[in-house]
Amino acid sequence: MELDDTDRAILDILQANARTPFSEIARQIDMSSATVHDRVNRMEAAGVIEGYHAQVDPKAVGMGISAIVGLRVEQGREQDTLERLTDIEGVQQVHLTTGEWDVMMRVYAEDADALRALMFDQIAQMDGFARSQTMVILGTTYENHELPV
């Protein structure tokens, strides 16, 4: 799907606040609400807009520790490993990567004991696991969920 400047303006507004009413988007870009609605539906159908999500503070829901994990898997087991990782509670992001690690993940746990259990009792026990490196996140100074469009 080819995006024009109006589509990009709509995306900018929705990325900043996905709950912005179509009437407000229409006012900001000087267009009718019906046209905004049609354009959003078209972008949803084309897969440009993949969904709408609430951004939740992990600590507010009991996830007091997070980490970035590099994972090396046995050759030829990458796809199977990626699929199994998505079923593990606490695994938030899974990325197939180049470089030293085959897979990079972001994980959340209640505390250090729960993180240890996640790593040693679940991830390290998976078929195809070779080795890992866990880097605990001490703090996040910047995190942006908006893509430049």
C-alpha cells in the first residue's frame, strides 16, 4: 500500500494517542470524519496498522525486573526456538538476529529469583538451547514506540 501525506499525518496522530477520536483527527488534518474512518480502515486492512495497545507500566503489574537476553541455539533450530519462546510467560519480545546471538529477547519477571527461574528452568531447558547472556536493565532513559512515517 502506498501511503500519502494524509495517511502519514493520520498515523502520526494515532501513534501519539491511539484513542484520538476520528472527529479530532479530521479536525487536525482538515478532512471529514468519514474520510478519516475510511483511510484508517484501509490501512488496517492492508496491515499498515497492526493493532492498538495500552502501554502498561511493568512495575505496576508486578514485573519489577526486566532484561535483554542473547540466546545461541543449535544450527537449524532457530524457527522452532522462536515459536517456543513466544509461549513462555515473561518473554515480551523475540527477535531473530545476526551477530553473536541468534535470538535477542526482552523478558520481564517479578524479581531476580523469578528471572533466574525463567532463564534456568525454562529457557535453558529448551531443546536446541546452546548458551545465553542475560543483561539486567537497571533503568530506561528513553523508549519511543512511535515510528517515523
